[in-house]
Amino acid sequence: MSGTYVWFTVAMCAISLISLVVTAYLAAHFNRGAKRDLTAALSPLAEILGGTVDLETAEASGRYRGHLAAARMANATDGPGRVFQTEIVDGAGGEDWRATSTRRGESDAGPPLFLEGGSPELAATVEAALPSLLAIDLDPRRDRFRAEYLASAGILRLTRPMRTRRDIPGPEHLAVMLDLLVGLGPVNRRTQGAPDAGWAGGRLPDPTEDRHPGASIAGDGMSPA
């Protein structure tokens, strides 16, 4: 009788071990598949940015129109679900602000925005840019989204909801979101009282160009000796 119990115990241990091996194999298989799908979705975005993909952070990063830029999947901070964040570095100092859609807009009007910080000009600029979001399958009258400025990091960010885990925008949609952020840069710099308020991406003007020895520098009190 004792031998029966021993064989029964050995059989159960073997079944448990086989189950663990199979579970580990399936987990690794699905993990490889998920990483393969994520790489396929983020690689075209990295090409737009001329950068790289980081699978650990589900992020593509690089540069866009003279700005450091990134696009990533993230967990929503104010509710369940996932969001997609697009951001550029455009430091202007000053204070944080955020403009969040309220989803109470009428069909023939842009949605009201709940603006925390910022300025009336900034709110008007964000609202004027909203129709461009229709090109990325984001209805600003019904879908929740947020544009914000993080002063400590010098980041302008646009956050949109993800309807599914595969709802990652293509390169054309990414360009629309990045252009919106680049367009917000000058207005944000004016709001924050920062220099170079008129710069809207691309190569910064070189203040030494078109100068020659002995030329005066306007506005700095210097003149030829």
C-alpha cells in the first residue's frame, strides 16, 4: 500500500513539473509575440523621429523639427486603461499648465476645455488646433484628451486614449500630433515670458550671422569702437 502512495506522489510531482514547464513556455511565447507586435508598431514611429525603440518603456524617441521628441504607451493617471503620449522638449521655464477636454461640446462647436494655468491666448490656440485631431481618428467633441506643459522638465505633451492595446497611431498620425505640439511652443513661450518666443521648430537663428567686425549689435548698447 505504501508503494502505491509513493508512486501516486511521484506522478503528481511530475504532473506539477510538466504544468510549470508548459506554463513558462507559453508565457515566454506570448511575451515574445507581444514584443514582436510592439516593435512592429513602434518602429515606423522611430523612423519619423530618426531615433530608436525601447520595448521596456514601450517608447519611440528621437528628434522632430529641432526638438527632442518621444511617443509612448502609458497607464492612465486619472482612471483605468491605457493612453498614448506624444511629447517634445521645448523648455520655457515658468509654470505648469494643462488643457483637458470635457466632452461637453456641441456638434458644431469645439469642445470646452478645462484649463489649469496658462493664458487665454494659450487656450484659444489649443482650441484652434483641435480640428487637426480629426485626422488622427480622435473626435475632440467626444474623446477625452489632454495637452499640457511640464515646466520642470520643459515638456509639451499630448495625451490621447487608447481604445485597445493595439491602438498605436501610425507615422502620419504621429506627425499630426507632433506638429500640434510644435505649434504650441511659441505661444507657451510667450505665456511664460521666455526668449525665442517666435521660434516654431527647425534650426534656431544664429545671432552671429550677417555680422562683421565693427558692426553694431542692436539693443545691447554696443557700437563700433
